Amino acid sequence: MNIVICEDDRVQLEKTKEIIENYAMMEDNGIKVVLATANPHDVLSFLQEDKADCYFLDIDLKDEITGITLGSKIREEDPIASLVYITTHAEMSFLTFIYKLAALDFIIKDNPDSLKEKLLSTLKEAHRRYLKLGEQDNIQKLQIKTTGRTHNIDFQNIYFFEASPDSHKIILHLENEHIEFYGRLKNYEGLHPDFYRCHKSFIVNKSKIKNIDSKERSINLDNGELCYASARLIKGLLKETTFT
């Protein structure tokens, strides 16, 4: 589970990051702080390229972009991420309802001694929800489990599936990452309309194809990788795409 923190008080920013990272290290549960910043524009830039699973935000960010505005921008990009507000402004909690942000929690910085307890309680609940996402049919994410980790991956971030040389394993190809997990390709070919079984060893995401060499039966992906199609299955792929 990837986490973003946006807090204008740098002492509080580092404290929040420390609490989360210490918990993640002790539990070895795959929780990771991918961005900790005092600048909400950094979060907006992050959203252009990526998504997190949980956001810890202050409301008053000493910027024209407030935590509420930032939460609205996050919701436009990701309706299911967990939003958590940590702030001294208890009177502003109603804004999360007015703007329909569906915040997971609203933590008040009234007592430093209890802040850690509240933060960890909310973090655990966010992680519990993250682990349950794979049980929801309407979520456009693939949930896979590796040793000690659960990954929720947007369908749109998948380039192709490849049968691993290791029996009963699959290699999932993302833009800059490969994840190997137990599974059978036949269980994934009908998972999304863009997923096409092009070979006994490959399922390709049609939306990630750059071009197809029909003579070599090779498929070039947008991230520079290659996968292959069989003589029989490439015909159907060419019919469903505009690539030649």
C-alpha cells in the first residue's frame, strides 16, 4: 500500500512519516511512503504520473490549494483511495462532507501523545480496506499476492502477462516493474476487455501496444518491451487493433 503525506508543518510531516515507516518496518506489510511533502503542488504533479492508495493531508497547507481542494483533485483521479485529514482545525471537518470526499478519518492534532495512537489506528483500517479491494467486482484493479505482500494494480497499468519458466507462476509486466506470482494465464484472459490471449504464454493489454510485426509475430509495447503472438491468435489480434 503506497502512501502520500502532505503537511505544511515540516516537524509534523517528518513525525507522521516516521510513525508510518516504523510501523511498516515492524509489520513488514508492504506499506510504503512514496511521497512526503509540504507542497500540495508536488502531490498534483505526482497524480499526473501515478496514484497512491492512501493520502494523509493537512487542511491548511499555507497555499492557495487547501487540503480540501487537494482531496477533491485526488478524488477526481481516484475514487477509492483512502483520504485521512490530520489538522488542528476541527471546525472544518464538515467540509469533507460538503465536498463529498468520503474521508476515512479526521484526526485532530490536539494531543501529541494520542496522535500516534490515532494515526496508527487509521493506518491499520486503511490497510484492511486495501486488502479487501480484491473482493469487490466493480473495482478496476488486479489483486495479486506475493510473499508477505498484497498488490492492487490498476488494469490500465498492466502491459502483459507472461507464463513464467517456474511452474504455475506468472510474470506480470508493468511499465517499469515485473512481479512474479502464482497463477494460471487462463484465469486472466477474460478479466478485462483490453486483455487478449495472443499466445499460449502471453496475454497482452491491447491499449499498451505500440505496433505489431505480423511477419515476426512480435508485439512492441509502449514501455519498450516485447511479447509474441502465435500464428493462429495474431489474426484475431490484428482484427481488434489498428496496428500492422
